[in-house]
Amino acid sequence: MTQTEQIQAHDRTSLARPWVIRMVVIIVVLVGFGGWGLYDATMKYPDRGRRHAEALELEYLKAAQRSGRLFEAPIFDPKADLAVL
């Protein structure tokens, strides 16, 4: 074996342990944040919008009922919707 082959055979390096730990922690945090964002975008946000729309519809139907114009409301079956809400 020549001297160059011996040097190449023994020249190995490895990643520094603190750097690897830091990178793993960063990756876990980013994946967690991405998962939370995906959950919020697909589950929580639409549910909040749905509940808000139902609350506004309930408020609208109660106002229409108080004013005596419940049947003039542009809703197919306002009494049933009011009972459900």
C-alpha cells in the first residue's frame, strides 16, 4: 500500500454529535409546526367558520322572529332551522 492509500483509508470523518442533535430538534419542531398548521387548516378553521355562520344565522332568525318577519326570511324552512340552531 502506498502512503496515499493509507491516508485515504484512515481519513474518515463523522458528524459532530451536538450538531446532529440540534438538527434533529429543529426537524422535529418544524414537522410539529407543519402538522399543527395542517390540522388547523383542514379541521379547526373550517369548524370555526361553520360555527360562526350558524351563530349569525341564529341571530338573523331571532331578529326576524322578533320583528314578525320570520316567513319573509330567505331561508327554505326558517322555523326548522331556528329549532335546530
